[in-house]
Amino acid sequence: MPERGRVAVASPERVLNKEENVANHKSAEKRNRQAQVRRLRNRANKSEMRTAIRKFRETVAEGVGDEATEALRKATSVIARTARKGTISKKTASRKISRLTRLLKKEEASAA
């Protein structure tokens, strides 16, 4: 059952039950299982981040206002959380946030 507000992903149990494991040692099999779970988790985190960015860009395209500022706040929060979890690097997160902020400021200036 997906959590509230989260992207639904395949459960780790379903992924790990596949017979695609090519490891020959017990420790390597465990490492493969861990990597698969992390891959799914990272994919969900990145998807959530891209969705927040897309919604922000759509809001800015519709018009600058309180909604765009709120969308930027939400997108910034999601990007920072994705970096905190280690899915993307801190510098990548900073760059993305900077570009989105710059986009909003540019649109505000052109609207004024």
C-alpha cells in the first residue's frame, strides 16, 4: 500500500523474488538485493522531484503569482529532500534550485 503522497513503486519483495540474480556468493547476493531496493527507492525519489519541477514550470507558464511562489517552495523542498537522501548530490540540488529561482525572478521581472 503506497504511503500518502508518495509514488507507488514495486515492493522490494516482488523485485527480489525474481530469478535474475547472477551472484555466486552469499554476500554478493545480499549486495544485489540491497542495490535493487536502493535503485527502486532512488527512482521513486527522482520521479517525485521531476514531478515537482514540472508542476512549478507549468505554474510559472500560466502566470506569476502566489501559486508560482508556493510551487517554488514545494519544488525546493522536494529537491533538497532528494539530495539529503543521497539520490542526487548537494551541488546538483543547489544548481536545480538556483535555476528554478532564477526562472521565477525572470518571469516576475517581465510581468512587472
